[in-house]
Amino acid sequence: MAKNNRSRKRDAEYEPLDVERLTTGFRRTEVRNGREWTVQPISALNANKTYTCPGCSLMIQEGVAHLVAWRNDGILGDQADVEARRHWHQACWKMS
């Protein structure tokens, strides 16, 4: 009889894929115009409010996938940077 090399312990530690995390994307750091920004994609399912895009001054409607970006090298500290975050259309962020 063939030996089963499959680890029983590995089965016990199995975690299902977090589909929401895969579809929304991952937080990342980008450098633009010499400044460091944190960029977080927001999926259409998680877009629960309407925002004004600073790139085009048009509305990002509820249910529209977009990005949230904030500086992470501001002189007033991390909390002030997060409070100053802005919601962008994906295309507007790419052109900024």
C-alpha cells in the first residue's frame, strides 16, 4: 500500500482564501512628485459613500471602485496624514 505523505497538521491549519482582499487589492506605497503616498484600492462592494475626486472635481458615486490615497511623509505626523486622505478615480490617480 502506498504511503500518504500528506501532512494532517497542514489540513488543520488551512485558512480559506479571503476573496474580498483579493478583489480589492493591497495597500501599497507610491512615490509621486518626490512625495511618498499610501494607496488603498476600494472595491465597488466597499464603496459606501459619495466622494469628490481631487483630480477631476467630479463625484465618485457610491458603488464605484476607486482609490484612497494619503501622504505618509507629512510633517504633522501619521494621524494628520490619514485624516487628510482623499478618494480618487483610478484613472485620475494614474494621471496625477
